[in-house]
Amino acid sequence: MVEKLKRLLIGRPMKSTALAEEKLTKLKALAVLSSDALSSVAYGTEQILIVLMTVGFAALWYSIPISIAVLGLLLILILSYRQTIYTYPSGGGAYIVAKENLGLPFGLVAGGSLLVDYILTVAVSASAGTDAITSAFPALHDHRVLVAVLIIALLTLLNLRGVTESASILAIPVYLFVIAIIFLIISGLYQLATGAVPISGPRYGVPVGGISLFLLLKAFSSGCSALTGVEAVSNAIPNFKAPAEKNAAKTLMLMGGILGALFIGISLLAYWYGISPNPKETVVSQLAASTFGRGIIYYLIQAVTAAILFLAANTAFSAFPLLAFMLAKDKFMPRMFMVRGDRLGFSNGIIVLGVFSALLIVIFNGDTENLIPLYAVGVFIPFTLSQGGMMKRWVSNRPAGWLLPFLVNTVGMLTTLSIALIFIITKFSQIWIVFLFLPLVIFIFQKINQHYQDIADELRIDIYREKPEIKGSIVVIPVAGITRVVSSSIGYAKSLTDNVVAVYIGFDEESIERMESRWEEWNPGVRLIVLRSRYRSIIKPLVKFIDTVEWKAAETDHVTVLIPQFITKKWWHNILHNQTSLLIRAYLFKRRDVRIATFPYHLQK
């Protein structure tokens, strides 16, 4: 039943040879890996306006120069990550760049930041998408957490079906969103040009009382949330069809062009329309309503906006498992993240990402505004480390023409570092948890790595000197009577060794005498040891006997306890059987010199 449901939801297993077919074309990769960056168009401008509105409506004109500054940073990041793609075509992005050039500690900081950021990406995208839905259907506002969690579950399931299949499905809403926003911008500009909608924004360039450099920097850092997701292409280069690095670089440049055009278009439109932030209606919703009214076009724009915000999470579903794979390969995360699932994706990474992001939604009650600062600061740390790592590489290697890329990375590093510091200073009350959580993640990385190193040292052998130790074997079989399962267990044990002992624990003389009499009549060719238990305990007499056998056989024999276990036909029958065997196994499990084996007996009824 479970297997049939799994096949229905995920699909049939794929052969390992089909991995090459799972690589992405540029158009599909743009949809999957750019959805996070493109989705920020829906809330990037809004984050700037929220900060400026604390001073008053007249301050909203500052959103234009701030948006232009964000575009300048976008250009720097696109050029910088293009260099990273060609320098590190195996992927890994900031983690690999920082580890190889700045050292392992910086690499772990970058990797940990990105892992946390991808979890936040899913949470922010789901909560922002829910906001778009509740803007159109206010009745759903009280159920936004449930809506967001259900969407995360759907995306997790979709990604478990495989990269290519999810990309084919997700490409449609992503490109519909791009077309819809372009149509909204062009229509809005036409309405303004023809006078159908009057320019309602505050007068541009007029000084505003109460404005400060601190506030402008805070607004700029908030607007930089529109740049999250830019690094995803450099992390996921292995997902591209060959030549992977060229296709990844072209995808990155195309993404940057589309993102820049949409972001500045929405910012200009919001300023000219005089849009101010509303906690119950997004900026895009207000623009669409002002341009088209609340008709079918409005609802179509809201639908594709909600879709892209939800699907922005898919960027993380593509990049998180790959980064987790690289960290696991370096023994900083559990090895389960290196295992490909039935559909050739790193299923464990996908599932873990879905679970943690859903937990964040529940903890923060689906509040996008509280999540975005955490989300943004988490990505600017690896931005900075990546640029710094590339600077070190250019200076160390000095290839032909290295000076220009060095200058690009230097500007990028200084800019992203400045923004990270601005976030820390201006929004410390919202992002302080990062400084607790990130060190904890690094500590866990180091503990995992130390464990793997210790295990490797302990298990390593000298193949030229060390040979397997050959001993005899004593098999101890706990029995409760004379049954088919006991007969089968003895038959199996005697096929391994002649040194087999059956142990019966009796609570009274009558049951002991009856067992001894019947065993003598049966005569299976195995000695029966009878133990008396005055306090009706099975575990203590059995363990005491095993201790005696173990002490006598320590030098010459292995001691194996063979525990018969019923395999029931129906799942609920398990409740009626095997309780004693489970207790024995649990008690003996930690015994260093006792081996535990299970003899399964399949019941027919």
C-alpha cells in the first residue's frame, strides 16, 4: 500500500544512466534557478517603501535613487558571479570559493549561511505568496499559515519527482509572471502618459524633514532583498546541460537583465502612482488594481504573482540539496545527503528543506516582514565571502588580464560587506538570532566532521598485516516452549555451528518440570538450560547466563544470541507479538562482546 502510494506521488524509479537526461536547458534553468530572484520583484520595492513611510508620504520619492543603487549592486553581483562560474565550473558557489581561497572556517560560514538562507528562501517565498493570495481573497487571511505549509508540501513532492519534470511544470508560471509584470509596467506607463491615471507621487527631489542617512541606508538594505537568489546559478552548475559553465553564465546574465528591468519598472510605477505600503495589500496588487481595476486582468496578475512567489522556493529546492551534497562529501553533513533517490534527485536534502521551512512558517506565523531581514542578511554574508575569495584567488594566481576581474570582485566585496553591516546595524533587533543560529550550525558541522574522522581512524586497517580473527561460535537461543519457530531456529543455528544451547526461563517448578520432560521426549539434539526466576524476570536470569557463557568463551568463541521473531501478516498483529524479544534485544544491544541475530518466522494467518 505504501509503495503504491509512493509510486503514485513520486513516479517510477529511474536508472542511474538516465542522470544525463535530468540536466537542464537554459530556458528551464532560468525558470528553476531564477524564480527566487525574479520573485523578489513582488516585494523588493515594497520593502523600501515600508522603511521610507516611517517618515511620511513625502519621503517616498527616495525610492527611485535607492532602486537605482540596488540596480548598480545587481550589475556588480552578476559580473562577479559570472567570473565564479567560469573559475569553479563544478558548482558550490560561495562555499567552494571561500573554502579554497580563504580557508575552511570561512567556507563553513559561507556554506552554513547558504543552507540557512535556502531554508529562509522557502519560508519567505511561501509566506509572500500567501500574502498575494490573501490580498485578492481577504477571507483567507486568517488561514495563511496553513496555505503556506500546504504549498511547501506540494513543492517538496514536485521536486521529489525529479529536476527535469519539476522544471517543465514550473517554467510555465515563471514565464507567465515575467510577461504579466512587463504587461503591467507597459500598461501603467501608457496610462500615465495618456493622462488616464494622474501622477500622484510626492514631488521628486524635495527635502523631507526627519530623513537621515541611517534611514536611507536601512531602506537601501531592505531593497537589497531583491538580490537574494542571484547566487543560485553558480551553486547549481552541475544541473546544466553541457557545456555547463557556458549555459550557466548565459542564464545568469539573462536573469540579471530581466530582474533589473522588472524591479526598476515596478519602483517607477509605484512612485508615479503614489503607492504606499499596506499591510493587507501588496504593492503589486495596488498597482494592478489602479491600472486595470479589480477585473479579470487584476486577478490573473495576482494569480501569477502568487505562483512566482511560491515557486521562488524552487530555487532553494534545486540549490540546497547540491550544497548539502558537497558539505556531506567533505564530511560536514550526514552522508544521507549524498544519496540520490528513486528519481535521481538528492531526496533527503529536499525533504529536510521542506520540513525546516514549514517549521519556520509556523514559528513566525507566516509573517513575511519578520522573515525577510533574516533572509537577506543570510545571503549577503556568503556574497561577501565569495567576492573576498575571488579577490584572493586573482592576487595569488595573477593570470593574464586578472586586474579587471580583481577590481570587479573588490567593488563587489566592499559593497556586499557594507550592506551586511548596514543590515546588522539597522535591523539588529530582527536579525540577532542569526548570530546564535549560525555559530550553532558551524559547531554541528565540526562535530559531524570530527565524528567521521574518529570513525575512519578506528575502522582503518593495515591490509598487509591485519587479517580477520577466526573464532568458533556459541549460539544461545531463548525459548518459551516447543513450537515450529523454536524448531526452525534450532535448525538454522545448527547449520552454522554444533555449539548450540537453548535457554528456558521458568517461574515455577511445575512449568519447569513439564518443559524438561517434553524437551527430553522431543530430543532436538540441543542441550536445554533451565533457569529459575523467582521474581518473574526474563531479562536478568538470561543476561546472567550469557555473562557466564561469555566469560568462558571469551578467548575461543563468539557468543551469538539468536532471537526468534514473528513476522505477522497484518501490521496490527505486531502489537500482539514480539514484546519479549524486543526487550531482550534492547538490553543486549549495548553489550560489546555479544552478537545479536534475529530469526524471522513468517506467520501465515
